[in-house]
Amino acid sequence: MNAPNRALREIVREEPVMRAQILAFLEGGSRTIPEIAAELGVPTHEVVFWVMGMRRYGHVQEVKGATDEGYFRYEAIVKHLAKEPE
């Protein structure tokens, strides 16, 4: 993808919007960063920022072991909300 480089501030600002799209895509199973970038139609280096932020704050986790191409796969972490007693 030959998109012009954007300021880091712009990329980080989009994380809340992109988080929803990435998590929706990961519902179909674990994916690599290049697979996520291709699905969303955005540069790979921008997906790295979003996925690493999501990883840091517990939205995604790495799947053990790398692909044959050397990429890690990421999966969504399902958070179970405690149900309030009635």
C-alpha cells in the first residue's frame, strides 16, 4: 500500500474506531498483522500501533508460535462481564 505517511498522532487518535473493526475481524479467528491490514485496507505499520495498543490494554493476545512467514497471530480476548445479582 502506497499511502502517504501520516503523523503518529493521527494514527493513535484512530485507535478507538479501528479497535472495533479489528475486534470484529478477529471474531472469525486469529489473524496476523498483514492479514488485518489487508482486510481493513490500511498500511501495515498503522495496524502495528493499533494492535500493540490493544495488546497492552488487554483487548487482544498473541497466539503461541509464529506462522511460516514469521508473523505472530493475534486473537481477541473475550471479557466476561459479571452479572449483577437480581
